[in-house]
Amino acid sequence: MKLRIRKKSNKLAKAKPLECFNCGHPFFGNEKFCPECGQVNKNPKITFGSFVHEVFNGFISWDSKFWTTFIPLLIKPGKVSRDYIDGKRQRYANPFRFYLTISVLFFLIIGATESYDKFDQFRTGKTKSTPTINDQIDSATTEITKDPEKFKANFNKALKNVDSTDREKFLNVIPALKIDSIKNNASTNGGMQIGFIPNWGKFSSFQKKYPKVAIEDALDSLKVEHTFFNRFLYSRVKAGNEMTGDNGKWEDFQKQMISSISISLFVFLPLFTLFLKLYYIRRKFTYVEHLVFVFHTQTVFFLLSIIFYLAHYFQPNEYMAAIFPLLFLIYLYMSMRRFYQQGRFKTFLKFILVNFSFFMVSTIGVMLIAAITFMMY
């Protein structure tokens, strides 16, 4: 490639390209940008300063589209989707990329707050662990003495930090049980029970009684054939029993399930779009236009989730759980009415159908995800 040498007063000569390094379009003067592809017309040599500038310049450039999409998407339901399919796309971020960015941001915020909580526990030396049912029973039974009055005082002391719901259960169950059998009854009734799966109950009882026995030895003791299914089933029984007795493992399972749900949304959302295509079959929208609307509404779902999650994190409020779905449902109805441009009655009817379809499909989806996650846990 030939370079044109241009001199400036009292400065070293600088080489200006005669054509675009990106697409090869010829330059005829001092063009700052290529008229064909838009690339900046400058020497291709990369310095640290130019690299940092490009990083932040690219971020700021996309950030402007972020705000021109973010604000109307929240305060004007359905407008961004309608503008986008009508061809007014230059001011808005790509629907899929915007959805992907917000969903990733949501999970990053959850991870960051959880990491901060753990760091804060190390910093302050305080833990926020919730005692399991067996921990609570251990704490109570260690205070037992033969002196009724002393036992009563010590037992109340032991239950002082127990959750109010569990405390009420203790008080209701204790009169019907012998004190020395409390722990045994709690341990035998605490596991997961799936009666329709062969050998589940037998495996569960044995595993709780002998938690450290290896799978092969357990199957020998139970006189069960060493098939792949039985070995796998016993491992799932063990995982289930450990989750019911260990809050930490149950939380790990929930986190793994949330991660699986976030991935499965990429399959679920295009599937859900088919219902919109069916309910609005006479509106002559293409499948991709319906998909744009779905991506935008799901993006708002994550945006509201971020707002409510952070609000609840810094200022816990029990009403947040009720306000969030109500606000999103109102937003969805308004979005459908503006995007599909139908009357209130028709929109409300299809709003009910859409939510019913969403509930049915999501329920089946969550059950499948929970089953798959449990099998892989």
C-alpha cells in the first residue's frame, strides 16, 4: 500500500494512507473517516494510548445508544419495539444484544452482592448461617437435665435464636414425643421422598442411617443389583438427603438451577414467541418482529429485577415481592396495546391468553430444568 507523505511546519513528516486499511476504498484528500466503511483514517500502528482510547471511545459510543434505548424502553412501554419494526433503528441498540447485556448485568450484580456479603462476614467475623433442623435439635437436647424447672429454662434458652416457625413446630411436637427420641424422629423424616421411583424410599432410609457408606457397599447391603440406574439413583438420593440437611448445599443447588434457567431462556423465548404469532395471526407480523417485542419485554423484566433487587438489598421490604410482578404485568399490557395497536378489550383478552401460556410453558420448563439440574448436581 502506498503512503502519501505530508509535512507540517516544525513537525516530523507523517504518512497518510492513500486508501482505507479496512476496505481498500481510495482516499482523495484529508478524509478523517472512510466514506465506505466508516473506519478512522489514521496510521494502523497501535500504541497503548490509542488502544485505551479505542476501548473507552467504543464504550461511550455504545453507551449513548444504551441510554436512548434504556429510558424510552422503561417509561414508554412498546414504543421502542414499534419504532424498531417501523425502521427507526439508528437510535436504538440491537434488541438481542441489549437483552443479552442486561441479563448478564443482572446475574453479575447478584454474584457481586453475594461475594460482598461473604467478604463482609470475613471482615466483621460474623456469619449469617441458618441452623438446620438437626442443628436446632442438637442445641436443644444438650440443655436437657433431670430438673424440670432447669430443663424448661435451658430449653427456652436453646430455642431463643430458632426461627419462630420452627419454634412453634417444636412446641407442638414435643408433648407427643419422648425427649430422647426427638433427634431420631427428625432425622428419619427430613429427607426427600419420591414414592413412585423404585427403591427410592429404601435407598433414602439406608443412606440417612449410614451416610458415609460407599455406593457399591450400600447396594450390597441392600441386596440390590449393581446396575447403572441403581448406582445413579443412590447418588441422587445421597445428594437429596444432603441438600435437606445442609442449607449451604441447598443454596448451591438453587444457584446452579438459576444458571440453568438463564441459559434455557435462549430456547424458551423463541418458543414463547410462537404463541404471540398464533394469538396475533391476523396482524401480519413476521416471527422476527414478534421476537423483537419479546426480547424488549424480557429486557424490561431484567431491568425491573435489577432495580427491585438492589432496592431490597439496601433497604429490605416485604412488599417488594408483590409490587414487582404487578408492575411488570401493567407494563406488559401497555406494551402489547401500543405495539400491536388493538383495542383495550382485545388486548386484555390476549394479555390473559399470553400470561396463561407463559405460566404453563414456564411451569413445565422449570420442572424440567429442576429435574435436569438435580440429575447433574
